[in-house]
Amino acid sequence: MERKTVTSQVRLAPTLKLQAEHVLDSIGLSPSSAIELFYKQIIAYKGLPFSPKVVNAATAKAMTEIKDRKGSKYNTAQELFLDLGL
């Protein structure tokens, strides 16, 4: 007879675990349910359900500027190209 569940162990930083569990609790998910959902998404995507990215310092700075609404705005593509020197 096949077991219905298995136990899995993972090592996490205590702060990471607490912060994640706080978020999960706020959306009504247990850690076990979240992990099961994550595994199902791995199967559905045949890989990670997101693209892990490591960004360089310039990209990180640009992303922060956009998030903080400090990025440049252009009315036309031509204005953007002129600003880029193209």
C-alpha cells in the first residue's frame, strides 16, 4: 500500500522561516500547503515556476529607481533614443 504523505526536512535561516510563515498565515496557507503548492507548480512548469535572476548593480539601481518612481519618462520612442544617444 502506497503512503499518502511523506516527511521532508529543510534547513532555513530562522528569520526567513518566521517571515515566510507570517506571510503564509496572512493568506491562510500552512507551510505544508505552500510547499505542496510549490511542488505542484514545479511539476506543471517542468522547472521552477519563476525565473531566478541575479542582477548586476546597474540593473538593481534601475529597478529601484523605477519602483521609487524616479525613472526617466519619455513621450515618444524617439525621445528615449535621443537620451540614449542612439
